[in-house]
Amino acid sequence: MRIFFQQLGFILRYGSFEPFYFLYGFDKKEMSKGKMAQYITPYWRFQKKIDRLNIAPPKYGRFHGRTLTFDKYYFGLILEKLGFPTPRLFCYVKQGKILYLYNQDKESESISNEDSLRHFLLEDKDAFVKPSDGQLGIGIFSLKVENQVIYKNDEEITLDQLCEILSTGNYLIQERVYQHQMLSELCPYTLNTIRLQTVMTNEGNVLPFGAGLRIGRKGNVVDNWAKGGVFVGIDMDKGELFKYGFLKPQFGTKIDNHVDTQVVFEGVKIPYFKEAVEGACALHQQLYRMHSIGWDIAITEHGYIFIEANGLWEISLVQAVHGGLKEVEQYF
């Protein structure tokens, strides 16, 4: 009855129930009204704030700030120019035609675009293909070419089939990133990335908050929560994983070890975590028209590397692992 009336209260107050009620632990007997008040709710209202502030930042109201991160092609070129670590861009294909090709020589410019693309796709490579404006891991696949044999997600396909896929949208083809051995021990099937939020204050300072590690599952090529991955909080001071990881409600609840590898989360130290946080803050200073950013950061044997930046990130994940983050709402 308590759960019913609390959800009814959300409906009467906000016009909708709280979808992350159980994820936040609002159903627990020890969850008092005072503790509940420390959470940012409702979810959808805060998402609108994030979106509005990144589309029209307070200091640059007519500039669409989210474009800097929403288009992965632009984002990669900006990072390359600024000297921040990011996967090397091999090629950008727009509706089946090459818009950008890494290290293209003058002689190849005289070849037709279609022939250039087919020639490039048959070259040996170990890469990932992703829509330049995609979200939630949709449309991403691994691409490996050996001796002109093409593998999509480890399954052989023809050149014509690959060209057909690339003709349906705008795709980046990026060099594959190999993660640190410690992260492979947690889950070797996907690239497991840090999700970190940063926000820029009115004074121009960048504040990091609420980091977590996204860990994939066997059978997937991405670590996204929406694809069944688990999200484990990271202690911002120690750079260590918390005890529990959280699954999206349709995939489960919370777990203290990985379902496929059985590795226990608690106390696992993330390599180069401090450096990654410092790097994200420094890069956000360069992308000063963005109010807040949700970073996806991989860790290799040699350091951190920026995979993506999100202008519309989820508060639900962060609050699930860190508890109520009402204090950061002052910056929004």
C-alpha cells in the first residue's frame, strides 16, 4: 500500500509514475521521506533540463551546443585537432559515399567515390562501425577484414552486403580499441567504458560527479545498459568499484559479481581513473558551449581514451549507484 500511494503521489504531482522507483530503492523500509527528497525526480523533468541547457547554453543561447557531441564525426575531428586521445577515424561514409578517408592520397582522388569505398573496405582492418548520430548502442558492429574476407560481428559477409548497410545512413569506421587487461577480466566480450558526468558552472568551472563502469555481457558487442549491460558505481576518490552493479529493470535488479565471468566488483581498482577524470574536465573546458556532458571513456594499457560524449545523459544510472544527487541540481 505504501508503494501504491507513493507512486500515486508521483502521478498526482508530476503527471507520471517514477519508473526508477525500485532501482533507487524507494521500496526499502529504511528509505525515509528525507532520503527520497535527496534524489532528483522525476526522471523526465531533469532530462528536459539537460537537453534545454545543452541546446541553448545560458551564455550562448542561440548556439546548439549538443551538436558538438551528438555528431560523432564532428566530435572525433575536434578531439584529433585538440590532441585528446580518441579512436583513429579510418573513414566516414555518408549515405554510401566517402566524405572522409584517412590518409587519402592525391592519386586516389581521381577514382570514383564508389570504387574508392569498395577498395578501402577490402583492405585489412580491425575496426568498429557506428552511426554518426546513433544512441544506446543501436547500429554498432565490429568489422574485421583479413585477406579481403569481411567479418561483421565475427560472421562472414560479402562486400556488396557491407556496402548495402553503409548506404542506409551515415557511418564512422574507427580503429578498434583494445582495453586494459583488468577490464577484460571483468568482461572480455565488450569494450567496457567509464561513464562520467561533468557540468560547467556559471563561473566556467568544470565539476565531475557520479562516475560508474559500464560492463557488457556475452553475446553483445557493446556495453550499453540498454543492451543488458551492468552499471557499477566508482568511488570518485579511490577509483574503485562499489559492491553492487545495477541492471536495467527488464534485465534484472542488482548483482555483486558479473553474470558471465563471476568476477566480484567490490574493490576493483580502475587503472588511470584519476587521469581520465582530469582529462574529461580539461576537454569540457575546450567544449565550453556544452553545459553538461556524459563521457564514455575506455582504459587501455597505455591510458584513457575518449570513445564518445553525450549531451543527453541519464541521471537514473548515476543515482542508482551513488544515491540521491539533489545537490548537483543547483547547477541545472
